[in-house]
Amino acid sequence: MDLGYKSAFNWITLWASLLFALILGFSRLSFGLFLPGIQREIGGSYGDLGMLGTVNFIGYLVGTLCLPPLISHFQHSKNIINRISCLLLGLAMIASAFSEHFIQLGLWRFMIGFFSALATVLVLSIATDTVQPAERGMTSGLIWLGGSAGILITGLFAPYIIEPAHLDGWRYAWLAMGIFGVLAMVGFEMVTRKQRFESTQFTQLESNSREQEQVSVYRLMFSPNKFLFLLGSYFFFGWGYIIYFTFLVPYLVNKGIPSIYAGLIWSCIGFAGLFNGWVGGRAIDRWPSGYTLALGLALGTIGVLGVTTNRILLTSLGAVIIGLVSFITPPLMTTALLRRYAPSSIYPVCLSVATAFFATGQMIGPMVGGWVVERYGLEFGVTSSSLFMALSALFACLYGKKQGELETRTLRSESMNS
């Protein structure tokens, strides 16, 4: 049966964006905002707290690696797997609010990472499958900006969450976020149930065997002439951005900045990211190139360096630049580039491979960042993220170069054949 494509602006995209407020803004990045409150109540050094972040991303990596075999065994159950993943993610967020010690919180952070990895790929895949191919970059942007909205919302509640007088503020926040996530899952399920999906759209690879399918995916993803440099860019972005988002608020609090201002800076990142999703989606639809991705990453590197000035105004301006051009941009552009150039039949598996690289970077980042903070201080720790952002931009440029060379060869081949 034919699939009736929708425009980027539809109810499925809206509910997917609301889910991404949970998947990205609430479950993943709110941890950095809540660090001061968690440290006051549960204790631990920044190295210990960084390890909790690493545990979360170990779960994210495990979930990403589990997804390809999972969808291979349940080829026509994408919606069911997504429904279960989003529900358990919301419930894990609720449960984590009742943690009393490090081990308990670490276990819940692992589960949150695991289920958010499944939900990230599945929500994106389900939503973009329904949209016209020419608008899939915009769709990815609209979905990813839900994460920015999540950051914006948590920042507005920062004074209550991180003030010493409100010891349990982070618990109530995570409880509310988990409930919101469950409701968003119900809404997404209702609108997708009305949409007609092709029964074989998930991972059928024509008449190839499962072994041949895996070989073709990995040859595509690890070829220097295809997606290898894009994977490298995504890996270093995951490493760099998570250091910045984990230790920015502790740095601001340590500088003696009032919690209301720290929350406003955090909210500014999320507010700027709302425009990032729209601008980045438009840009990658119009200029689907690694160079487009590299530009945002380079500007983000400059934004991180605002911390080195030791001026709150320039630090805030740098945070806004990161929110505007290099917070949502790399994930949505990577998603859109894969959606455009990878065969649609293996797109979910390709996205899982890319997400595994992203997750590995995120897993290493908090651990290395925590070590740097313990050894050299919070300012140097936050600034260190600029190195990895710069490496991400470099790999994006290399991908753009290879992309251009491939297109040139293709044009020459077509002209010779004609």
C-alpha cells in the first residue's frame, strides 16, 4: 500500500518533539543542572558525579548496540518497541527521583540511558518515515528542538532545584519530568496509530540475507569515502558537548553566581536551541553537506571559549552561541545526512551505528571531564570541551571533502555514459 507523505509540520512531529524533551532535555542534560543539589544531598566529588554521567551513557551505548539485533528479530514491531521504551524511560525517571545513594541512582541512570537510546532512534525513524523526503531535515530539526525546550523548562525552575534551601528540588523535578514523558508517549502513540505504515518498511533489505544486510551497513558506515568521517565528527561532538553541559552549571555556582542567573543562562541555551532546530533543519535541507555541519561546530567551539574570559557576559554569550548553532545542529544534521544518503531500508541500523559512536563519546566525556575538573578545576574542565568540539568540526570538514569528491566522480561518470 502507498504511504501518504506529510509535511514537516504535523501532529506526529509535534508529539515526537515533546518526547525529545524527555529523551534529551530531561533524561540526559538535566543531570548537569541538578549536580549541585545531588551533591549536597547524596555527596560525592565531581569525579564521582562525572562517573554517574558515564554510567548513564554506558546504558545509552548498550541500548544502541542492542537495537540492531532487536529490530532484526522484530522487523514489523517498531511502534511496539518504541512504545515500551518510552514508557519504561518515563517510569525510570520517576523511580530515579527516589534514589537514596550513589549505587541506586547509578542503576537508574543506566536504565534511563538504555531506554533513551532505543527511543532516540525509533522516534526519529517513525516520525521521518511519514514526511516528504525533501522536508526530512526540517522534521529532524523540529524533533530535536524538543530537547532545547526541555533545557529551557528546567532552566526556568533552576532557582528551586539548585538553591541550598530546596534539598529535594531535583527529586520533584525528575518526578514531574517522568510523568510528562509518559503522557507524551501516550500522545505520540495515539497520533501514530492513525498513520498508515507499510508493513515491511522497517528493515527489509530487498532479498538480501541478514548477514549480507549487516555487511552492507558496516561497509557503508566505516568506509572513508562514505560515512566514516561523519561518525568521527559525531563521536567527538558527543565527547565535547557533554563535558560542557555536565560542568557548566557547577562552574557557575562555584563562581558564586546566584542560582537564578545560572538558571537563566541554562534557559538561554534552550531558548536559542529552539531557533537552532528550525535554522539547522532548513540549512541541511538546502545544503546537505559536511561543511554545513562543520560551520556550526566551529562556532560552538568559539562559544565554549567564552568561559576562559572569566566574564559572566561573555560566558553567557558563548552559551547562547552554543545553543543557537551547535547544540541541536550536529545530531539533527547527522540524522538528516544519513536519512538522505543511506538506503531507506537500512536507515534505522545506520542511525543506530552512528548513535553508538555518539554514545561512546558521551560515555568517555563525563569520565575524562570529571578527572580534568578534579585535577585542574572547573574552569579548565569546562574549557576542555572546546578541543573535542574543534576535532568534531575537523572531521565534519573531512566528510564534506569526501562527499564533494564522490559527487564529482558521480557527475563525471554520468557525463561519460551520456
